[in-house]
Amino acid sequence: MYFSAGDLLNFEELTLVSGKKGLYRKISCPFVWARKTFDNYMEAEELIFITGAGIEVSEERLNKLVEEGIKLNISGIVFMAGEGFIEKIYESTKALSEKHNFPIFSMSHKTKLVSLTKKIMNAVSMRLNEDIFNKIHLGKILFDENKILNSQMSTIYQLPFKSNSFILIMNKKKGSKIKIEETSIIKVITKKVPIEDFNLINYRHLNEYIYMFSSNDKNVLKLIKKIMVEYFNKFKNDFSMGIGRIIDTDEDNIQESYKDAKNIINFNNNNYTKSKFYDFEDLKSFRLILEIKDPIVINEYFEETIGRLFNNKNKNSEDLIKTLWEYLINNGNKRETSESLYIHRNTLNYRLEQIEEILKKNIDDSLVRYELFSALIIGIITGKIDS
């Protein structure tokens, strides 16, 4: 994960004054500033140090600098406090910082500014290198069969994997122009979860955007899952998403969580699953299906239970499949089923009769319904039912 304003809390020379909810902001470099305005000088993500030299330090001027920093997406401001420097950080300045989640720190005028900025720059560079290595290592865990080498790498390097983890996969849909940055994801999460309570590593593989979240608290990961589902539901037309189970962090388990997420993507990417993303945990009893490793067993169950409906040469086979799905998720309620399909009740009855005739099953039997629904879930997860 990138070096953020939250990492500055580890520097004893700095004190957070306000803007705690903005600690997710990414820091690219420290910069000492001695002009009246930031205009046309900043590129974004700089951490600005202001000593008071060369600028007016009135309440109006400090507020103006904070407003400019917010507008230019600066990571935060550090004011040098002391007589002859920034003698006061005004309440209105703090309020502005809090309102826009913009971190303001203070430091003593006795601190050696050159040493501190150099230390921060070194930390930013080290984190950048660590982030690159972490991405590579995550890729090796997921896609490299050399487990001995991966284990040795984990031993040699202190990777930021906390005790529990899960994998989230995003696939960008064709034609989508939406771009979601890591900073956007962390910003959403840190509204409810302190940035120090979790870690995030991302990796790009073909069309997959892979995110590994880790924390020492499983409840934190459960909350992050919920946040991610709610957030990415806004982009369902632009992305497919799958979230794996929460696991105890080691190479084998990380791969399992990744496989879970891959399976759930097929489920979430299907028209039958309507308008929301589902998490691995949401499938509850159907998680047993995902635990079956033998594809032959899965395929046999699918074919024996519902294969006739898919192999049927009738032109309305697709309509029958959709009808069966809606009938089952509506618990056999014909009124709700006909309304969701926008068809007449008589049309529904006719289709249900056709389904029973083809499958040779009584779909009003509760056990039969469970078997059929399980088979449909298998079809969606394995891609046999095309969206």
C-alpha cells in the first residue's frame, strides 16, 4: 500500500492537528513552501511544509492556503509552530480541514526541517519499492507453481501480510471508461475503518484487478467486504466483481480465496443474479458446491438434475430457464414470478408445465426445488449458464 498521511503518525516530530479522516491521502514527496499561493506550482499528492517565512500568517491567509491545497489535491500541510513562525493554527482553519478531510500537522520550530523532509522522502521511496515487490510476490503466490521459492521469499522479506486476508477481483467490462484508483478504494474504506487496521496489495493480471486485503481482526475484514460490495454496486455496469472467503494468511489459503473470487465473478456477472454483487459468504449453503474440487462430479450433478432443460431443442429453452430461475427465487409464488417476468399468469403456468414435462420432475416438491436451484447455481458459477 502506498505511503499515506497516516504513516506520518509514526514520526515523533509531527503532531496531527485536524483532518484525521483524510489520512488515506497518498504522499508522493515532501515540499517546503515559502510563497503566498500554491497556484501553478503543485502537481498533487505533495506534503507541504510551511514555516511562515515569506508569507502572511493571518487567519485569512492560512485558510486560503488550506483551500488551495484541497483544490489541488495536496496530501496535507505541516505548519512549523513557534514564536516567529506559525504562532497559531486557527479554529476556522481546523474546521476547514475537518470538513474536507484534509490533514494538518504541526511541528516544532526546533526540528531540523532538512533532516525530517529527507527522512520522509526516504520512507516514501522505500514504500514505493516495497509496494512493487509486494505486487510481484502476490502475483507469484497466485500464479507461480514454485511454492518452495515463494515460501523462501516470504521468509526473507517481511511482507505486510496481516494474520487474516481475503481476495477481491475486479474485471473491467468491455467499453467501460471508469477508472478506479487505489486511493479511491482506501478513501471509501477509511471512512469507517482506521487506515492502520488493514493493509492492501493490488496486482494486475490480464484483465483482472486483484486486491488482497489483510488485517489482524476478522471483523475489520468483514466490514471492508461490506463496504466494497456497497461501493462497487454503483459500478455494476462497468465491472464484474468477486470476493473470496476470509482466510488465515498463507500461500495456499490465499490461492483458495482467489479461486473463490473467480467463482463468484461468474455468479455476479450473470443476468439472473439481478442488480447487486454477492460475496462468497452470501451463498451460505451453496458454498458446499464451491468446495467440490472435482469438475466431473459438478458436471454430472448439473447434467443429471437439469441438463435436459438445457439440451432441449425447443426454441423457447432460454425462456424456460429464466422462468424456472424466477419461480425458484420467488419461492414458488406465481404472482410474483409472472410480475418479475412481465408475462401473463397463463403463460407462466404453460411454461411450468413444459419444464416439468422436460425434466420429469414435480417442481412443487421442496427437495426438487432445492436440487434444481443448486444446479442453476452451479450453472451460473461454472459459466454453463451464459449471461
